[in-house]
Amino acid sequence: MVKKAAQSILLCGFMGCGKTSVGQALSFRLKWDFLDTDTMIEKREGISIPEIFERFGEQEFRRMEMEVASQLGRRKNTVISTGGGFLTQEKTVQALRESANGFEAIVLLDCSFETCYQRIKNSDRPLVKNNTKEQLEEIFIKRQLQYRRVADVVILNEGIVSATVEQILREIPVL
Ligand code: S3P
């Protein structure tokens, strides 16, 4: 349970855990804005995430994520869906914390690897294209620790979206 009222709620978790659908439903429920860090990067660069990976490489994409993180803290009344690797980068977490000043609440949407995998296996996400199922599962396992280190609350998202939204609202006070 988070004690301080949050001005922004960030959703993190592995690809396919439901950050976008839960984020949109949560923002609708709160009448807050909705942002997606991947969409922000795509808009800024004018090309898609797969193209960014192809042209500039993953490292450059992570740098872009960090830049976006430093702007997120100024957002009020906003639900933010983050890319699956966003909060696994120390510098990105630091940039977010510095700009948000403690008014952000981070929610980990918990989901089994198999559920995530079934949702992402046919997508054009670079990590999915460039890794086998076994390699993705290794990344999944490693990231669980990283997500849990930054998350204020962990919410299971294996059922219906509206139930997840209500569970988040029970755990996080908002103004
Ligand atoms: C990534 C997840 C993607 C996107 C990029 C890298 C990752 O976002 O940011 O392809 O490293 O897990 P979603 O989690 O929204 O699919």
C-alpha cells in the first residue's frame, strides 16, 4: 500500500503483461491522461521502435528511454505505460525519480511468462524477433528482480482488466 497520494502512476512489467490495456482503462477510470513511453519515443524520432532498434541499436534506444524518463516527472494526473525494459535501466530509474520527486507510484503488473509469451510471440518487437523462447524466458526471470526493486506495489494481471484497475486503486491513493 502506497501512503503518499500519487500524481502519476507508472505501469511496468514484461512485454505482454497488459501495461497498455490496463493503463488505458486506469486512465479512463481516473479521468487522467494516458502516456506510453514507446509512443513518446516513436513520435519524437518519427519512426517505429523496430526501426529505431534496426538503425541505431538497443543501446541508443535505452538512452532515448532515459531522456523520456527525465520529462515524465512533471506530468500530473497521468497514467504512464512503460516499455518492458524501461525501469530495468538504473539511469532511467534515477532520471525518473529525480524529476518526479516522490509523487510517482510504480505498479508492477505481474503475469506468468507463458501468458506474456502467448501474447507477444507473433509481434514485431525486436527482442522477440532476436531471441528464442528460452532466451526470452531468461530475460523475463532476470527482469522480475529488477521490476520488484522499483515497484511500490505488485498487482497480478491474469484476469479481467477492470479487476486489475480496481486492485491498483485499492493500493494507491490518488488526489
Ligand atoms: C522492450 C519492450 C517494448 C519496447 C521495446 C523493448 C523490452 O515495449 O519498449 O521493444 O526491452 O522489453 P512493451 O513492453 O510495451 O512491449
